[in-house]
Amino acid sequence: MRVLFITSPGVGHTFQTIPTVWAFRAAGHDVILATGHYRGYDETPARAGLHVVDVAPGLDFAGVFSRICARDPELAANLRDPAVADELAVRIFAEFSAGMLYGTMTLAERWRPDLVVHTPLDGTGALVAAKLGVPTVIHAINFDTPLEMTYGVYDRMRPEFERFGVTAASPAAMLDLAPPSMRASNSSGWPMRYLPYNGGGVLPDWLYAPRKRPRITVTLGSVLPQMLGSDGFRPFLAGASEVDAEFVLTVGNLDPAELRGLPPNVRPVKWLPLSALLAVSDAAVHHGGAGTTLTTVEAGVPQLIIPQTQDQFPNSEAVAKRGIGLPVQPGDLDAERLHGLLTNDAMRDAARQVATEMRTSPPAAELVPKLVALAG
């Protein structure tokens, strides 16, 4: 069977799907991943051994955010308002999807997939599947993306749907990555175990060396460092110099030399597979991105989250509600909160419980036969 995966470009909407692609390929199916290039994003899915098609060559996806904010300054000024963040996300991903549509449709009409799997805010997958008359599956990338946001993307893409003479059908299935105790009450998705994929890499010797003090991982993911620059890390490191711990700061594609004046207990690194780093860490401080939050939950360590925009707010709320971490406002992170992150036994125990619970959901390999059956 042929399966077409479609993801919006960038780490946060692609890496969560890669283990599922592997599962289909291991079961003997042909899979192509259709996505786009994201400026500064050089850890491409092709390095995971996947067959990838750039369906929007030349389109600057990193510039979409800037263009939308320039068109609507009031929207840009209120990005920390969750309702505004949701509206921004719908606009961004509708524009992403429209930009990917021609290349994806061309690929699909030539390759003729039997099943389309796409991420929640991708409108391309629903349109292409409707045109080809094949079923679609929505692949979650976080704890919960309300379907009204998915349909909001479709609504903003109404001219594109009308141009091809189709309407978006309801998905045949949805895959839910949240551990059972963190699933949305109205979720109808099929539970699936989250398996971290954070890219490959040669692990440094110091990672597994004996330690005399705790280690806290600090990360802003892959996109925010590009948007915020080196100054964006400051709120995430406030109070670090007053805590007897090692802080490992992942800076993505930024040059660590740009980060001047770091405390001596902060170790900046360009890129490490996050799951490997968290496996030898005692806690994490991060922005609440989907992949980062899920990977931290899977590692079973407590977390402090400083959400910036979009799904980072509901991600941080889900973590707080389950008692495995806390959201912190920018500027409020201090030594006391960092010390509490390391000494809160209830939070640490809950984090370990949820990590164990996450592993009870069926892996993608067990769901592949059910997904194949959707295509008849």
C-alpha cells in the first residue's frame, strides 16, 4: 500500500510523525513524506532514512509568521493571549497549506496514494485526499488540537477547496499521542504511544560521565531561537547562577559564541537528541513546544514551562493539571523556582508515573494494520 504523509515544515510538526512512518515502512508499505523546507532547519527528515519531497521549493515558511504579523500589528502585539495565539496558528497553517498545495497535489496525482496521513493544522492533506477519493488520518503532534482549529484552517482555505471542487471529509481516524491521564475528555482519537524522535547525532563523552550535582536541560526548541535570537534565552536562565546544578542549554542553529555572559554552570550546546539528553537529566526548563513537552513527559522528569505562543499555552496547562510541571511567566523564573523543580518529590513522582503510563499505549506498529484497513 502507498501512504502519503503530509506535515507542515519544521521540527515541531514533523518529528512526531517519523516513528509512525518507520512503522509503515517496517510493515512493507511504501511511504513518501511531503513537507517543505524551513529556514535554519537543517536536520531534515531525509536524515531519518525517509523518502521526502519538498512540495514548496522556494517558499520561505519562516517568513510567513512575519508577513502575517506585519499585516495585523494588533495580532502581533497580543501573542501571549491564548485566543489570539489560536487565531494566529490557524492563519499561519492555512497559509502554509496553501503554499504546499500545488506541489502536494501534483505529487499525489502522479504517485496515487491509498491513504493520506497529515498533522492537525495541515489543510493540504484533507484537500488532496478529497480530490483523490482516499481516506485521511489526522496524526496528533501534541496533547490536544481541537478539531475546530482544524476546520478553521479548512475554512480559511475555502477558495482552494472550491478551486478543486471538493469539500473536506471527516477523517477516518485520529491518532492521539497523549498518555491516558492527559487525554482530552472529548478525544475520539486512537491512543498511540509517543516514541521520541529528535534526530540522530554523535553523543559527547561528558553526557554519561559521573556527575556530582543535578542536571537541568534548558531548551527553546528549533523555531524560537531563530525568532528570538540569543537574548531569547535570558528568561529561561534567570536564577541559574544561584542554583547548585549544571544547566545544559541547547541553542539549535545559533552560534553558542553569541551567548555572552553565561554563568559558569551553564553549558551551551548546538544540537543534541533531546531524548538522550533528558534521559540523563533531573529536570527541564523549556518553552512548551509540542515535541519538547512530549519528550520531557516521556523522560519522566519534572518541568518548568515558559510558554511564548500558540499550543505552548495548552501544553503547559496540561502539564500543570497533571502535576508533572508548572508554567512560569516570563521574568518570574528565579532560583527559588529552580530549586523547587529539583526538590519537589510529588512532582517528580507524578512525572515518573506518567512516563510509565505513556508506555502502556500501543506503539505505531500495532496500529498499522488498523490504519491499512481504512483504505479497504
